[in-house]
Amino acid sequence: MKKKRITLSVLILLMLLLTTTGCWDRRELEERISAIAISIDRAEPSEEGQPMYLVSIQIPIPVRIAGGAEAQGEGGADAVKVVSSTGFTVAHAFGNIQKRMNQQLFMGHTRVIAVSKEIAREGVKELIDGFRRDPAIRRLLWFIVVEGEAVELLRSDPKIEQIPTVFIMSLMENGAKSGMIPDITLGRFYISVSNPSLQPILNYVRASKEDISWIGVALFDNQKMIGELTAKESWFLLHLRNENTGGNLLIFPDRGDQREHMVIRPMQIDTSNKIQIVDGKVKAHYEVNMQANIIEKNFDIDLSDSKNIEKLARVTEEALEEEAKKLIDLLQKKYKIDSIKLGQQIKSYHYSDWQKMNWKEEFPKADISVSYRVEFRRIGMQMR
Amino acid sequence: MDRNKQSSVTNENSQEGSIQPVISPRQSASLIASTMLGVGVLTLPRAAASEASEAAWITVILGAFFAIIAIVMITRLGFRFPQKDFVQYSTIILGTNKKERSILGRILSTPFILVFLGYSLVTTALIARSFGEVVVNAVLRDTPLEVVIATMLITSLILVMYDIEVLARVNEILLPIIVIPVLFIALFSFQSFELVNLLPVWPQLQIKEFLSGVLITFFAYQGYEIITIFSAHTFITKKTLRLNIIGLLIPAFIYTFIVIAGVSVFGNEELALLMWPTLELVKVTQVPGLVLERMESAFLGVWVAAVFTTTANLYYVASYLFSQYVGGMRYRRWFGLAFLPLIFLISLGPQNVIALFDWQQYIGYTGMLVGLIFPLILTLVAKLRKKGVKQIPYQEEKGR
């Protein structure tokens, strides 16, 4: 009996050994190189004349990050290394980068993928194929278009964050949260590329040596960039897409006098649209309900009188309608691209008409009108 | 204690005659639900949406409707032959009237049983393979596929080594662990819900496309066939049929929920491009205030349990079927062990994921045969030949 018990306990102890083996493909954090940002540019063609990509990655250097064991690094551009390599495709270029790395490249921490305007204009379909296949690439990372060279974005050092990519990331995240920047992640871009009733947009960014700034939105026709909108135009686009509030708007209440102005901050946007289709002709009316705060004005008007606030609201409505109309004209006449998601609405709510029409050709001919309904909620801590 | 002892004895000797029921109706429901919930959860949104576009969720509900019909039929068949399993009652139904185990009955029932056996073996293998593919693709990228599959199969074998009662209890315990997190994730993914993606309710669909969508979703409901075996061990009470249907409604609810979530978040065009759409759904889902930034690892952890119950149950059925067929119930465990290399080899059959999906489609058709056509034939023949009991012999659930 006792013998049996001893044998049994030895057996159990031996079996416990099995649990101490650890993982099959264990890889410590410092045993791999994390690319936190990727940029893709056009490179010189190969000797055979084939087009090449210049792919760069930003890699954080752990010992240089302040607060580390030695704490000698001051962060910024010193804390990261930008490595570039050329290749016929993105994956090919990654392979070439890997040749120069002592550890395995890891894409699981990538937060920003930037492409140059030049590449975006040629089409991004073949770029995103590899990203779609890689399970490590997050759908929630920021996919952006850079004016000029995309690698400039990786080299740029705004100094505010230790790692420049973290700066870009938080710039986008906070901008999206406050409503200034459209919340377009890689996953959203995938969706709008594959959905035939949608046209993609991407955030458009400018980078210099010490500055990174959001300058608007890049318009895409399926997977090819065809134009860009300024920041202000992008905000009206956001209103029409019913996505975000956009940033602060400058309003000139007196048309004649450009010195008189006020700044309003949209707090809430609710856009509804009515679509009528008669004989394949699309007539759409957007109604944007906006709640806004007045945050600054430089002319004399007594705001303690609610009638005056009402009057300003009407003036603001007119000004906003005019701007929105300008944007729609731009989209219809210049770019001929439905970036306001009208096609999706028609497909969802007027499916039989949608099937009969070729929306790409119909959109420039569609009759689209906008009306704003502005309500000022707060005027701040000052009465007048 | 006493009952346990008794049940283990009767299980081993079930060849000789009546089986003592050990599975409660609730356990029967959880057996059905947890067998259904498996790899289908990960691929169903794509499969349904690529056939039926925006109407995918309707096909899922219709698929459930057909599965309910099948379940009612099978449960009734089990009531007709109380405490007899598929092997026994198909022998009785197709055999001569004199003996329960007539030679004619054994010969005629052989094709039915062999197809069922082949189906359960291959399905076990393919589910283990799909599990391996997901794990190797998404999480453990350097681990050999064979190791992942073998781990899953060996774990299932451990459960096969136990009695039917243990299997039922394991399923009962694991079911909420599977269902609650999956529902939780589906619920959170509604944060990026877009109604426009679900409209139009009825896109211009060929009726053929729609029906093949229903067929595909019906495949996802397969797994309920196991009650043709387990019903022999289930208490026949007034609740049994109702609980079996509830056992189906749980996966039906989850499937509908996940398909609606998938279509509304991605749109059907994007969904058709995603290899494992539910996994991608988890990836874009951010749960506020949760420590984990990447939910997919947590989700896969839960999903292992879902796959485990599916492979183990089907594996169990394979070992049971074979030993009952050759009349060696007391050697069931050894047969189970002997099946392990066979299942492992079948699981390595498909060249890649795409071939695997093709195989799953073929096995889906076989499943239709096993889960729909066979019970239909047997029910009709039994009615025509007036076999089985007329009055359902309701039992008391003892000690529960």
C-alpha cells in the first residue's frame, strides 16, 4: 500500500515536469525588432526599368529611451532608428530590411502606415494586399497619406514625445476624439475599398523636420487617390457624412466686412438626408443639425439678448450652407467622386433604383442641396 | 454513488439490452449546443454573406428552422425506441420481426452506420485541423501544425476514455464558459454597427444563391446528430424534446448575432474577403476599461473550449458507434485509442486552408445524409412497419 503511494507520487511529480517546458515558439520581447511605423515611397526604377518601392520602418531603440537603465538618451529622433530598403513589392522590401537586422522583424506593434502622395495616386491596392494577409497587422492602425516623401514623416521629430510615432498616433487619436480628424483606420479603409457603393478617404498629413500636421483629407476613387481637401473642406465633408463635428469654424457675419468675425465650435452634428429618385434622376437634400458654442467674437453685438443669438445662428447657417455647397460642387464638378456616402444611402434605401443606375456617372448630375440648422448652446463665461 | 456504479456497469454491457439513462435533459441540450459551437463560429459570417449578401442573417435563421425539424425528428425517433441507440434501432427497424438483432437488420443497417462512423471520424479530424490552422495562422506562428492538432486530439481522447455521464457533465460545465464570452464579444462589436450595411433587407438574390446560403448555414448547425447516440442514455421526460430544441436555439442565437454583427461592421463585400471574419471582428473591437488591448488572444482561449467539446463529442460518438457495431462495448476505450492515429492522418489530408474548406463542404453534405436523410428514412420505415413503442414511456429523473 505504502509502496503504491510512493510510486504514484513519483509519477505525479514526473508528470508535473511536463508543465514546465514553456512555449514552443517562445520569443522574448528583446529578441525581436518592432517596426512601429512604416512608410512607403516610390524609389528609382530597377536596372531593368521595373518600378521599385522604398519602404522604411521606424524602430525604437530600447536603451536610448529615457527612463531606461542608463537614462542617458533624451528621446526624440535619438530614441529611434529609421531603416529603408527598396524592393519590387512591400514584402520584398521587408525582406531586404530583414537582411540588415540582427533580430526578427515584428509588425504587431505597428501603429502608423504612411504612403506618399505619389504612391497613393498610382493606387494602393498592391500595397495593402500584404498587409491584409499578415495577421500581425492591426486593423485599427492609422493609414495616412503624406504630402511629399512619406519617409519624412518617420524622420521628423516633433520633440514632444519620446518616440515620434507616438506623437503621430496621439495626434490622430486625439484629433478623432475631438472631432477634428476623420476616424479612418486601416480597417475602415479596407471596408470602403471593397464596398462598391463607398469611396474611400484617408487622412492627409504634412511632415517637416520638426513638425507634423494634419492638413486635410485625401480623396480616393476606389484605390487611387484623385485629389485632396483642405482642413476646412474636410470638416464639411465630415458634417455631410454624419461622422464627426469637425474643428472650429470662422464665421463672417457681415459679408461686406471681413474684419468682423466670430469663431464657433461645433459640439454635436446630426445629419439626415432625404433622397428622391425620379426617372433615375437623384435629388438629395441634406439637413445638418448642429449644436455649437460661440467661443470668440470681435464685433459689437449684445449676446445677452437671445434674439441676437438667434440672428447670429441664422447668419451662421447661411455661411455654412454656402461652404457646404462649395464642397459639393467641388466633389461633383472637379473630382466627380461621391465621398459623402450618398451612394451607400441610395443602395440601402432605394435598392431597385440603385441597380438600374450607374452611380459613378449619375453622381455629378445629381441634384444635391444642403441646409444647416444651427443652435448656439453656450456663449462662455461672458454675458455680452 | 450507487447510481454511478450502476451506470458504468450498464454502459459496458449495453450490448446485452437496455441501457440505464444517465444524461439529464439539460445535459442533452448542452451536448447539442456545445457540439454545434465550434469552428463554425469563426467562418460562418463569411460563408453566409458571400452567398446571401445582406440577407445573410435570414439564411442563418432559416438554417436553424431546418435544424429544428431534424432535431424533433431525431428526438422522436429516440422516444420510439427508448434506451436504444442509432445502431440498435436501425437494426431493429430494418431487420425481421422475430429478433431484435436479426442478420438482415445488421446487413441493411451497415451502410447507415458506416457512413455515420466515417462522418464522425472525418468531422473530428477536420475540426481539429481548422483549429490548428487558426492557431498557427493567428497566434502560435512557429509551432508546427501537427503539434497543435495532436494536442487537441489527445485532450479529446482523455475525455473519450471516460463514461458517457462524464462527457455530459463536461459539456454542461463548459457551455456557459463558451457562450457568455462569445455573446459578450458580439455585443461589444456592435459599437461599430452600421445599419446601412444590413440594408437592403432583400438584395436582388437568385433564389438558388439564397438556398445555397441556407444550406451553408445549415452546415454550421451540424453536430446535433450526436443525439442519435446519446438519446439512448438520456432520461425521456416531457422536457427532453423542449430542451433539445433549446440546445439548438443557443447556437442559433449566437450565429444570428455574430452574422448580424459581421455584416453590419464590415459590409458583405469586405466580409467575403476575410478568412476568419469573427476573429477580425474581435480585432476591431475595443473593450473599454479592459486590460487586454488585443482581445483576439482572449477570444481564442475561450474558443479552444468550444472546439474541444466539438471534437471530443464527435470522437466519442465515433468510438461508441464502432464498438456498438462490432459488439464490443467493453473495448470502446481501446477502439478510441486506435482511432487516434487515423483521425490524425485524416486531419493532415487537406493541403491548405482552401482545400480544408472544400473538404468541409463535402463533409457537410455527408452530414445532411446522416442528420436529415437517415433519420427520415428510419422514421418512415419504422412507421410503416409499426416498429417501436406507441406511447412515449416518460421517466422520472432520479436524484436530480
